[in-house]
Amino acid sequence: MLDEEGQAELREALAGGTPPPGGGMWSGPKVARWIEEKIGSQKKVHAQRGWEYLRKVGMSPQVPRPSNAKGADPSEREAFKKVLR
């Protein structure tokens, strides 16, 4: 679907901070919508194909893990480590 030039444009869009269609973070479905707009085809690009291109250009969704608000403080973590040893 995308030639080398199209893949380079996709890589630039992903790395350059261009927001995806609909906002938020880039994902397989959003890359698929971007490809549809880029090639101007009447064919629907499946979300799986978007995911494949996301991986093909060396990217992956990077979702930060939430912190545990009720987690242990550093002294409690150290005490737990000592118990396990």
C-alpha cells in the first residue's frame, strides 16, 4: 500500500509530533485512517494493516503505566526487599 516514500512520510508524521486523525495517541486504527487519506482510495484499510505499518516503520504505541497512588514508600519497599532475601 505504501511505498518507501509513503513509509518515510508516515515515520515523519509519527515521530514529528503530528497529531493523528481524531487526536490522542497513534494506534493501528489511526494509522489505517492516515493511510486511507494518504492514498486517497475508496477501499477501507483494516486496523490490522495500520498496526503492521506502525511496526514496519519501527514504532509501537508507548502508553505510560499509571503510578500506584497507594503504593509503598521507599522505606517500606526496602523493608519488603529485606524480607525476601
